[in-house]
Amino acid sequence: MSNTPTPPTPPSEAPAATPYGTLPPASPLAQRKPVSLPRLADMHARGEKIAMLTAYDATFAAMADAAGIDCLLVGDSLGMVCQGLNSTVGVSLEAMRYHTDSVSRGLRRVQGTTWLIADLPFGSYQESREQALASATVLMQAGAHMVKLEGGGWTTETVRFLVERGIPVCAHLGLTPQTVHALGGYRVQGKGDTAGALLKQQAHALQDAGAAMLVLEMVPAALAAELTAELTRCATIGIGAGKGTAGQVLVLHDMLGINLGKMPKFVRNFMADAPGVLPALQAYVQAVKNGSFPDDRLHAW
């Protein structure tokens, strides 16, 4: 009988390891179809709520995809949660490109199906439509499926310019963090007949220009619900805008209860009742889909 020891498992059969842990291996064929503009439009038409979260790196992006998140937003909120800035104003286009690339690679690693949106940062689209196109091109080439920009009025023609050139656009009204200094701080927007009428006018103009989605931030719940019913070709995504919107978005770190500042009123800490990050993300998706989050009595104005 031979005393030759049993050979070790070949390295190719063992899971790869690094000092920093390992991303999940490439997943089998996706269990859901990739989220696309037509699919988002179908969800909106059927009344299925759209669950969106921010993401800034590959691993959390892969985990969010596994939890069933419909849309990931590489938000310029990374200025606060990743860079420690006081606002989003200091975030550069290069920083947005870097994080968009990181999130996109995480999704590719697991054959993710999530729709990926990236913020155009402050100063990257205000100068001209051509500047906006150049900046959007950077983010699209980094892996984004759609870009988001803030504000109404003058942005309408920028949205039209981008959409006509094949770049899907998500608009953003209400509290627009890039112009927080001009707004006088983080305050509810659209209160009162005059302000509400202006916000409605801007929203309809953005829809007509081709915006497929519209984030409504810190807008009175009743106004957001009215706009959602009126905008049949543009899905509203609320953050502090009540449960009547077509979908919801939160900053990832906020909903995991690990932010660096005061928790906004519109946030729910989904880690509080979850045994881990993945179950917390899944609970968020379920709560958005079944309408139990947000609760207008707690999270809206």
C-alpha cells in the first residue's frame, strides 16, 4: 500500500481569498430580467413600487442587487458619507466617475440586473448643454444607465438635449442639495399654493422634455401624490415626500443606521430589526413594495 498523502485541493477549486475578504463569485443566470427603461415604465403603469437605494462601492452594490433593489443611485451624497464633506457641493466629476465604475464592476461581478443611475455633480452641467453631455458621457462610459441632475426651469432644455442624444435622465425637484445654500438650508419645498404650482409646472416641463424619472425630495406628501397621478410618463421617486410616489429612495448608510449626523425625519433604520445587512436590504425592498414604508405620519410632511 502506498504511503503517498492525498494531494491538496487544487487552488482553482478553492474560493479565492484576500486580506480584505472576497466578493461573491459570479452568480448563476439572473433570476430576474435586467431592469430597463421599458420595465421601469411597466412597473410605473402597473402601480408596482420602485425600490431605489444609493450605492458607492462594488460589494454593497452586489449585495443590494441580491436583495432585489430595482435601481441603484451613485449619489453625490458620497461627499458626506464617503468623503466627510458638509454638503454635496464639493464632489467632483472624477469622484463620481470612480464610484460609478466601482458600483458597475460590482454588479457585473455578480451578473447584476439592477438599473444604475449616477448623479451629475455640482458644476458639471450648469455651464452649458454641451458641458452636460460631456459630463454625462463620462458617467455612462463608467457604467451608468441613466444620469440624474437637479433643478427645474433652465434644466428642462438640458434634459431634452441629453434625451435626444440617447442618454436617459432622472430629474430632481424639491430640496435640491447642490443648491442648499440658495434655498436657505435643508427645508421642505413646495409648501403653499405659489410654491406648489411652480414645482408642478417644472415637473410637467421635465416630463415633456423626456425625463423618465423624477426624484421628489422633502416635498409635502399631498403635492407629491398629486404629481405622481399627473405624471403618467415619468415615475416619481420620493425621499421625504410621502408614500404616494411611484417609488422610494434612501441613502444606504441612513437606512442602515450608520450615518455621521442627525437621522433625517424621512429615514427608517432597517438594521434595527434585522440580523444582518442583507436582511435589512430585503426588508427595505419589501416595505417599499407593500407600501408600509414610508409611513406618512412619521416620515413625511
